[in-house]
Amino acid sequence: MPTASAVLADVADIARRGGAPPPPPFLYTGERRLRDIGRFEGCFYLRLTTVDEEGVLGKVFTILGEHGISIASCIQKDPHGENLVHVVLMTHEALESSLRAALARIDALDAITEPTHVIRRLQE
């Protein structure tokens, strides 16, 4: 954990000051503001673990649609253990803030058995 924390701190420092190398001995000449992550627009990979019953995907897709999030693809994996399935979604471009608002509602559904896993797809 200490190494991960140090790496993350270094990445944040670089993001604040831009790409220029720091003058020795690591004195920074200015701060850069980081962009609000909620304004990030991109595609997302989602993995939901749900109870295997009718209507669950309909509820999930309705919530995503109400938040302006369009689905690029959807795969439902075979049942996983005790009547559970993994649903893997890829979205079209969407705002992170809209996705997070939708996921708060989705994860609160009785049929969702664990928090949704989210990965941002990096743009080419």
C-alpha cells in the first residue's frame, strides 16, 4: 500500500503541473487544477452480479436510459453459483456523473447482489 500511495501522489503531482520536468530539486513552479472526474466523457465497461430472474435487465436498462446512457453491447454469463448471473455491459460515450448517478440507483435494486464493477475505457 505505501508504494501504491506514492505512485498515486506522483501521478497527481504530474497532472497538476503538466508535462514539464520539475526544476531541481523538485520545486514546482505552479499548480494545475485537476478536472472534475464527473465531467469525464467516455465509454465504460460494467459488470453486474444479479439474481437470475425476469425483469432485472429491463430495470437496469431503464435506469441507464433515464440517465442518458446508451448500451453498446450486453452479455449475460451463465448462472454463477446460487441463481446468480454476471451481466457485462459496454456503454457508448456518457458522462461519468450520469453513470455514477445511474449506478447508485442500480446497485440499490434488490436483484443486484454486489456493487457494480466499473472500468473506464481509454480513448484511442
